[in-house]
Amino acid sequence: MLLSESVIDIPVGGASVMQEQLSHLLELSTRPNVILRIVPKSAGAHEGLDGPFKIIAVKQGEVGFVEAPNGGRLVLETAEVRGLKLRFDRIGSVALPVQSSRCLIEQRMESFR
């Protein structure tokens, strides 16, 4: 999972809610099937700013889901799914490593104390 740094910066629900949410992210990041990396604001403009999307493994291969306000759209076309995967890789190329991402989340938790 790649998350924008702004997601952990914007105080939604107040300080205690943010601490709980960030604590939950840290816990998830320790699971063996989860890789969580933060895309720092210092990365500047990148393809992740176009909006959230998912790539989902299914029995038949992979599909995508592009999120949008009031819904989204399922991506079934192989070429378009490949494009989403390329986009994910490009966003990942500017993301922090796993441990640095955890440290940044911990720092934000402290800032909400």
C-alpha cells in the first residue's frame, strides 16, 4: 500500500482519533502480508495525485478499481490493468522505504499528543 503523507498529516476526528488510526497503520505494517510505504510531500507532483486505485488479484488474473467520489469503476481490460500496475510502480519509486515510513508515522503520532 502506498499512502500520501498528507493522509497522516490532516487531523480528521481530532488528536486522539488520529493517534488511534496511526497506531492501527503501524500495527498493520508489521503483518507479513502488508507492505506500507508513505509517499512524502517532498516527492512533489507524481501520478498518485490523480486519485486512489487498487489492483486486485482474482482467479482469472488481475483487475483494477479506480476510485472516485460517489463510486468508482472496475477495470477489466488487461492493458488498462497493466497501466495501473505501471502507475503503482512509478508512485512507489518516489515512496519512502518501509522502515522510514514507519518512523514517519510514529513522528506524526507524537505530533498529535
